[in-house]
Amino acid sequence: MKLALLGYGKMGRMVEQAAATEGIEVVAVVDPFAGSRGQIADADVCVDFTEPDAVIENIRLVASAGASMVVGTTGWYGRMDEVRRLVEESGIGLVYGSNFSIGVNLMFKVARYAARLFSRFPDYDPFIHEAHHQFKKDAPSGTAVFLKRIIEEKYNREVWTSSTRAGHIPGTHTVGFDSEADTLTITHTARSRAGFARGAIVAARWIEGRKGFYEFSGIIDELSDFNTDAG
């Protein structure tokens, strides 16, 4: 498999390192600030870690080249229907995700199951909190938005979600269920970007040769062969 990187910041470089450890060649880089090299038409899959405002045009660029795509950028989900149509009309494959960490995606599954259990006991009130470094632009994070959707599916009402932006806080997401008697929390803390890069490589390998529009959490469901909504 050959990759192209759209965006060559910290995440782009981490994906390049993760690809190298698996013998995957990076044949192109597209970044207006860090410089570009190669042609995305030579790539099987393009991996996007850029800015929300750049995602749609990047998808158009990749679609015109006929390559598949992994989109790790968040903040563009208000244009989801437009992107889905673009992918379907162009006949490419695309995987997007609010978070490409394997640990976070397994947390989604745990949170979904926990919400199903706790929603049966009205004494417990759910909440979500996320914290990131001061440089993260979107708040709440895409991961928190996805967690919110998961929990609200079980509660059929809005779930309070809060954010913190300060200093150099690593990405941290917590789902909690609070009652007068006790509190249960599920927390994921990212120690480095390496986990996101490895997840992006997993997604790239999965989407190669496929067509259609997919969410990364669904791929994790398939790969883990476990359904928390069963039964």
C-alpha cells in the first residue's frame, strides 16, 4: 500500500513514522506550510490531518485522483451529507472518525454499554467532560460530540457536555454517571499521538480497495467482532 499525507504537521509526521514501521511507503505529501512532494495520484490511500476548513476541498482533490481516504480532521461534520454524496458519486472509499485511537474507539463501545445499563436507573445522571491543550480549536472535541451522541441515544434527552482548554493538557475524555450515593466514571487519556497514527494506519489498510463512506468506530466493531448492543 502507498500513502499520501494531507497535512504534514505533528500528526502527519506521526502517521509517516507509523507507516514506516509497517513497511508502507509515503509517496506524496501535501502541505502549503511544510512543503509538498510527490503526486497523490500515485497513492492508494490519502490520510488527512489538516484543518476543518480544508477538508472538503481535500476530499474533492482525492476523489478526482481516484484514491481512497482516511479523514482524521474533525470540525466539518456539519457538511456530512455533502461529503457523503461526494464520496458516493466519485466511487471512492472514505473512513472518517472523531478519534482514531484504538483505545478511544473501544471506550465508545464501553460507554454505549454503560449508558444502556445506567439509563434503566433514573437515580443516575450522565455527563461528559473533555480537556485538551490550549491550542485545540474546536470545543467540544469531535470525540466528545460522538460520546454525547452515544449516550443520548440511550437516554433520549440532552446530556450535559463540558470542555476545558488550558496549557498542555493531553486529550482527556470522561463519561460519568452520577447519583446521590455514588459516581462511576470512564476516562481515556491520550499519552501521545502515536495511538492516533496507528489507528489511521489500521483504517488505511481497511479502506484500501473498498468503496463507500464509513465511520472508524464501525470498523473497530467489525475488527473486534463484538457488539455491545447484542442481547
